[in-house]
Amino acid sequence: MRKVILSRHAPSPGGIYSQAILGEGPFVFVAGQGPADPKTGKIVPGGFREQAERTFRNVEAILRAAGTSWAHAVKTNVYLADLADFPEMNRVYRRFVRKPYPARTTVQAGLLSILIEVDCVAVVPARRRG
């Protein structure tokens, strides 16, 4: 069983993928999200901090739509256009996650026109699975 998760509070998929998939077990797998404004579909104005905040909020909206939250994230992958933004990413990230922190991998990647992309895996509490 695979259930597609779609939040109107995050950008619509722009390709051959789902925002997230809820598997048969207790996990939701969120596809890589970037800094697009869900209302306009455009990259948010500003610099790295603005893009990071929007990206983490987009992931948060999808997690909510799946019946979970950042508090239940077990694995995140963060892709940065420039590793020099790592300290700022950590400052933003800390506002979304709590101890025990999810396992995380952060790498530099060629992201074309965006500065950050994030995907994650989270547990969906049993009372919210359906």
C-alpha cells in the first residue's frame, strides 16, 4: 500500500514525483523540497536564510498533511548549493527540529537556481495512520 500525500501549503510537484508517499509501515517519505512559495510557485525573494526558512516550512506542511511533524523526523538530507551556507542552515534547522535530532546528511550539490533542497523520512504516529 502506498498513499500519496499532497499539501496545498507546499509547492505542487513540478515533475514525475509525489510530494510524499506514506508507506505501509509507519513512515512517510518526503521528496526533496526547495524554496518555492506554494501560492505563487516562484522562488522566495531574498538570500539563503529566506530560502532555507521557506524550504523547511514546505517540508513541514507536507509532514502535517501526512499526519506527522518535524518532531517525528528520523532522517533528513540537506543539499546546499554552497557549503559556506552550512552554519546558517544549522541556525534555521534548529528552529524546526528538537532532540533527539534526526539523523542527517548534508552535501553540496548543483541545484541550478536554488540554494537549498531538503528531503526527509518521518514516523507517522499510529493514531494518525489511516
